[in-house]
Amino acid sequence: MNTRGQNILLWLTPVAGLLFLVAYWLFPAFAPPLSPTLSPEEVAAFFKENLTAMRGVVIFGNIIGALLVPLFALIAVQMLRVVNSSPIFAYAYIIAAGIGITAFILADFAWGIALFRPDRDPQLISLLNDMAWFFLVAPVGCVFVQNLCLAGSIYLDARPDPVFPIWVAHFNIVTGLLMLPAAFSLLYKTGPLAWDGSISFTLRFSTFIVYVAVMFLVLLKVTKQQVEQEGVAA
């Protein structure tokens, strides 16, 4: 196996991070996020007043989401190197990651549809906005499952030189647990569990950002070790 392609795709992750910072600086439409308590008329007015900024968010979000796909694919590729565990862990990881990315795309497109015709009935714009926030914040079950699959694969790796260090398994379980409470954002309009709350939004996405950064660094080391352990081409 040649790791050159893996390394090329892996470096799309910091590109996604850079685009996120650019989008946040140029189009801070959702800083802070919209409150679930806003009336349909208030939501529609916000969309009209921030039309350009929100369109920028949708376009950048579409690109950023796509650039993160290789990171999860590379994790699955490395999971398949764990010969002591079943490949079902990697396959389940791929499916769970795919569902998570799909939910992100649906959130992005729901905002895009609302912005395409900003003169729609405020009730429809508000509905699309609710859908977008729930697609973005609430589908953490798949994130939790993919983290558990990676952790399980690592725990079963009995080789003298494991693919992933054991602390990565602990890290995945902890990050999955930290993001899991966001599933309850479907039940609350105010408080820390609402989609704009300190737990469902701030903790959930701060944890995700840290997770992506840490796994990027882990994969850099893992692909380097693959070259050393298996003598594959770098």
C-alpha cells in the first residue's frame, strides 16, 4: 500500500479548518446562533437582513463538509489494518460517518433553500431554519457510534505495535460522550440543551473541532508508522 495518497488527502483537513476561519471572519451570520425562541417573522427578517452573509455560510459550509470526508475515510482505512478485530468495525464506522456528513449537508441545503427565495411565507422560512439547526446539532448518535467503533477496534488490536495508540480509544469514547447530550436539543427551546445552548452547541462543536484536530495529528503519525512497520512507499 502506498501512503502518498493518504497523506495528500489528509492535508485537506487543515484546508477545511482554514476555510472555516475565513468563513467565520467574512460571514459571521450565526455568531451567536439563532435562538429557537424567535418567531417566524423574526427568523424571516433575520434571513432578509443577512442574506449575503448567510449565503456565504452555505457555500463555505458545502465545501468544508466535503473536505472533511477524507479524514473519516482515512481513519476507516487504518482501522482495516487492525487484523485482530473484525472489519465490521471499519464498515460500521464508514456508514455512521456517511450519515453524519449527510445530516450536515441537509442542514446546509435547508438554509440554502430558505435563502433562495427569501420572500417566502415566514412560516416556511422558520420551518427550514428549524430543520437546518436540528440536522446540524441533533444527529450525534452516529458520531457516538463511529467513535465507539474506532475505540472497539483499537481495544482489540493485540499486535506489539498497534495501529492506533490506546489513548486514542479513550479519547474517542470521551468525545463521543461529550457530544451525545446534543441529541436532547429536540426537546428544548431555552437553556443549555437548546440548539444554541452551552451544551448542545458550544460543547458539542468545540469538542468536534478538537476531535478533528487531534485525529489529524494522530493520522499523520499513524501513516508515518505504517511506512516504518510495513515498508510501504511513502
